[in-house]
Amino acid sequence: MYERFYGLRERPFSLTPDPDYLYTSRVHSEALRYLRDGIEGHAGFVMITGEIGSGKTTLLQTVLRNLDRHTAVSRLVNTMLDARELIEAVMLDFGLTPPPNASKPLMLRELARFLVDQRIAGRPALLVIDEAQNLSPAALEEVRMLSNLETEKSKLIQIVLIGQPNLRELLARPELEQLRQRITVSYHLGPLEGDETHGYINHRLQRAALGAPMQFARDVTDLIQDASRGLPRKINIIADAVLLFGYGEDRHTIDAELARDVLDELEATGVLPPSSAETVRASAPHVPAAAPRPTASLPLSKEPFVSAASLAAERLADRERELARRAAELDVREKQLAEKRRVLVEGFELLRERRDEPIFQFPSEEESALSLGAESPWLSRSPAPDAPVSTLSFPSEEESPPSLGAESPWLSRSPAPGAPVSTLPLHFEAASAVRYEPEAFRSLPAVSVWTRLRRSIFGIPKPVLEE
């Protein structure tokens, strides 16, 4: 919606994890290095944890994009599975079809054969489990049993666990001690700091810019840092809303005042949690001073919040309608400009075609003398002594034949008997003796507007016949 207004080829703060927009902050660089080293080093289990929206999936997609093409990858995203469903999901993602009504041992045997064939062909196998915190303890134990598929020297499959911080709490249970001991690479992805948030926002703006990228000032990014707590997903939500609000108000420069208004709107509509001051007030213990005070405070504390949220929602709806109306107006203007441009191009092409048309003009005596020389017989001022002077005259309306048929004397190939035959070259005195009849020029075509416009632009004089 606002891409054209800010000179962007796409929305820079989309919530879709895109490896092209990966910002290698300190924590993301370390997590990326741990993840690559664990996979390339064929470690046992690799575990990466982080808060919601900290960029775990973007890191994972960056690593998977750069993997060798010969690597067989099975990636599980939906982890609300039991132990048997987990094995079926792994086989399906590897491209295997579990036999119908097959037992669990039969599916494990088919999976083991596939992994052995991959090892013989020199293709490593990788199992990636995203959102691993949703797995039950029984499913996690089944994952550990899959790691027992090994040869004498190495594992047949490598497993990567990606999840939220409560995955570590789940693995801390005593019944999962064996799985916890097999995790050789582990890293927790922390939030961004103030400098990193400033660099993160401007990095995404630069990646999406068509020309010179726009920049967020440091005071704006500090406000976003305080409201997002350094989490990239929340940063994207706030920055996208700031650009949207700035587009609605026709503001090419983003300042702190606009950022504060956006944060107030997002907090009022519930998109973001209340600020730190409101959180402290909400978490403080309530000490009633009198009996009727608690009963009166309940409706007074809810009604303003509900009214503020409804008003904010109405304002957002009004802004969206206004933005849609402006977008429609811009489309109409673009169509009108395109039509005008088409008409101008057609006119210019027509003028350029007609500019090259030949123009007939009688040469003057001086021009003829310069081109033909002073002694040219064409410029002699008197005819030859015995040369007949040819006279030309246009027929009158009574003499003119109705049609130029085959018997027309105008098309006869030989002169009439006894008629004087004109000899060449004709002299200018003979040409000046030609009598012009006005009726002969009545059939001349009218001068068009384009012809007049072409003459005025290129300075072409009128032909003699037209005058």
C-alpha cells in the first residue's frame, strides 16, 4: 500500500521469515555459527531456543538454503503429534510412503533402510523439528530413539531442535535426562540491543528500497526498542504501522511524534501490551480505602479502556477507507496521464512522418542560376530564333471532359495534325506566358490542421500552387 509512496519495491517489515532480510546482529551471528557448525560437524543433537518472534525460523531457513543439494532434509512444523504420528510425519517428509496399517516396528525398519541407502549414496540425512516445545515427553523420547539409528562410526541421522525457552524446561525433567545428555550444541537467542535495533530497521529499509533508502532516526528507533523489548517480530509490527500511518498522513519523514502516536494506537487496540508504567500500575497490589471504593473502581477502570479501544478501531477503519479512496484517485490519474501521453506520442509520430514529405516549389531565377550556371540554356531570356513558343492553358468547364476515358484527347499519345509541337528546353519566358485559370484549382484539397502545425513548427513556407 505504501511501497510506492516511500520508494520501496516491497514491504520491508513483513512477518514472513525471509532469509534475504536477515540482519546479522551479535546474537544472530553467534546462533547462525553454532547451527552451521553443529550440522556440518555431524554433532549429536543441536538445540536453538529463543523467545517468540526472536528470529529462529529465519535463521533456520538461512541455514537450510545454503545446505548441500545432496542432503536429505525432513522438516516438521506441526509438532502436535504423538510418538507414532511423529514417525509417520518423518517418513512422509523424507518422501517415503508408510505401508497401510503398518505397525510401528515396520515403519522404523523402512526408515532405517532409507537412511542406510542415503549413507551409502553419500547423502547425509537431517531431521529438523521446529516448535519442538509442543512435543510430548513420549514424542521426545521417540526422537531420542531415532538417534540410535547409527553405524559403527557415525549416526545415520542428525537432529536439530528449534523451540521456545520452555523447551529447556521440558528437557530438564528427569525422564528426559538421556536426551538432554545427547545435546552437544545449544544456544539461546536473546533480544536485540538499542544499537542493533537501529541497524536492524534501517537494514530492512535499505534491502527493500528502489533508490536512495529512507532512514529512521535514532530517537524513533529508541522508542521502537522500548516498546518491542528488542524482539524482531514486534519491531516489524511497529515499524510497519509507522510507515502505514505516515503514508496516511502524507509524511515522507518519520519523526518521534508520529512514532508515539502509533504506539498509543497499538496499545489502545491491544496489538501491543501496555507500556512499562501501565504494567507497574496494573501489577501493584490494590489496597481499598473504603468499602464502596472497590465496587466503583471496577466499571470506571473498564469503560475508558473499552471506549478508547473502540475509538481507535474506528479511526483505523476511517484511515483505511481514506487510503483506499486515495489509491483509487491515483489509479484514475495514472490512466489519464497514460492517455495524454499516448495522444502526444501519436501526434509526434504523425508530425515526424509528414516532415519527410517532398514539397514542390518553383525555383527562383537566382537559385536556378546558381545551380545551373550563368550560361545554361534554361536561363536564356529570349527563345531560340526558330523555336516555337509553347503556350499552356487549362480547359474550361465546358471543354473539360466528364471523364478521362480511353478516347480523351487529354490522354492522346500523339499531337493533333497541324498542331505545333513544343520543343525542349522550355524557356522561362514561355513558362511565364502560361495562363492559369482559377477554375483549375478548385479541386485542390483543403489544408489540414496537422499540415499547418507542421509548417509552423518546422518553418516550411506555403507551396506556390496553394497560394
